[in-house]
Amino acid sequence: MTNPTITERGPEDAKTSGPAAEQARREEELIQRVLDSFAQTPDARLQELMNSLVRHLHSFIRDVRLTEGEWDAAIQFLTAVGQITDDRRQEFVLLSDVLGASMQVIGVNNPADGEATESTVFGPFFVEDAPEIRKGEDISGGAAGQPSWVEGTVRNTRGEPIPDARIEVWEADEDGFYDVQYDDQRVAGRAFLRSDADGAYAFWGLTPTPYPIPHDGPVGQLLEATKRSPVRASHLHFMVTAPGCRRLITHIFVEGDPQLDVGDSVFGVKDSLIRRFEEQQSGTPTPDGRDLGDRTWTRTRFDIILADADA
Ligand code: BEZ
Ligand code: FE
């Protein structure tokens, strides 16, 4: 790949001669030298990524006329993000989420395909090896919250049912915590099930409630400094896989949740993913005859359409 020459503008008042022009020339000459340093990269894609990163990074520094103190603070911030990251906590992913970068990567890699269900952010709380349930069983595992009957079908973009799709579901309890955020090894609010011969599925979960992303670390400090809320709109996570189909990672959101108007801290909301969770009074017969005593419950429908793997 031939190396691009830089075209960024220098300081705003740059003229063709004088101190400002000399300053711009020096800044641009540095960028060109950095670009040239990657000229022998054997992997063409890596070279493309590094060239673009260098151009955008230098453009940012020049655009805001970054001070040395600010650059130092940025490095301290990224150091703190690394230091708090471990097997259970991924602060870099959280940073990517609150900057909207996670959603942008998802959008770029999951192009629209007809009526295919839209994707959204994965989040850090998915766990491999969740228990399997059969159609109609309960994922809550004792997690606190209002019962919610969730049902739907899995189909492809031609409307054909997809039997035996693997449907992973996970959600926070009514206190806003996932099972993995407790120290007692509980498994609750998560399971997987398979669509039946007609592509249908159903399970009992919990009516989703809003909760904050972890905000006791550097990402939380960034949100605080910028007066942003850490709260996510109420949601229930899905990951759906089937042979020949593009893997779908998504959520459904709750119609009427006030947080939808305030904004979701990781920009995950898409209108097509908002569902009505219909409130049912206590005593209303349940779809599967389950006796909920005097508890209220909700029900919702989420028909899933998977894109073809090569779409
Ligand atoms: C979540 O929905 O579980 C989540 C997503 C992004 C950041 C933190 C949590
Ligand atoms: Fe979540």
C-alpha cells in the first residue's frame, strides 16, 4: 500500500509564510514521518488501520491544541482503566460503550438486511454455560422481580421458521444486579432454550427495570465529570444462533420506561427493539397455568428475524 500524504490543515490562522505556517509545516512533517514509519508493514490491513489511527489522533491533538497537562491526564485515565480491569471487570469495554464506540462497531458489522432484527450492545454480563431450560420454564432462578412471560418465534428473512435456534437470555434482578455481581456464585436471571419445530419459544423471566452500569471506577468519574447518567434503559438481553444465520446479539426494551426519554448510557436503544410489556392483574390466568398467587405479572412478544450468515 502506498503511504498517504497528510492533508490536515494546520493552525487555523496558517498562512503560506510566517510563524503559523512554519508551525503547521512542522506538525505536518511529524505526521508524515510517523506514517512513513509504518510503510514496511507486511499486513496491508494493519498498515491501513495504523495510518488512519495516526491521522485521526494527530488531527484530534491539533484540532483541540491539546496541552501537555491534558495529555498527561488522558494517560493517567487510561492507566486507571487498565488497573481496574481484571477477569470480572472490563473497564475498557465499558469505556467503549459510554463513548458509543461499541454501538458504532456493531452497526458497521451488522448491516441492515430486510426485516432482520436489529443488534445492540453485548455488555459484560453474558456468561457461557448458563443452564438450559425447556419452553415455558423460568430463567429467574430465584432472582427478585415481577414475573414476565416472554414469547415469540425465530424466523429467517424469508419468513421461514427456524427450529432448534439457540436462544440465550440474561437480565438483571429488580435491584439492578446480574447474578455475577454477587459474591455467592449464584446462577440467576439467565438461561438458554431452543426454538421448537415451528420456530416458537417462550419462557418466564422478570420484567426488566433500569440499572446503572458499573460506575465506581474511572468510567464513572468520566460520566460524573460530564454530568451524564450511568443508568441503562430497562432491557432483557438475547443472543440467538442458528446454522446458516448471522448471530444476533440484541435486547428488548420496555415501552413506557422513562429512561428511554432520558437516554441510555451506552446508546443501545433502537426503536425497533422497544416492546410493550402488558401489565396483568393478580389472578389473571397465566399462559401455561402457572399459579402466581396474588402477584401481578407482565407479558410480551418478541418475534426474532435472523439475517442469513452471508448477508
Ligand atoms: C448491560 O446491558 O449489561 C451493559 C451494557 C454495557 C455496559 C454495561 C452493562
Ligand atoms: Fe444489561
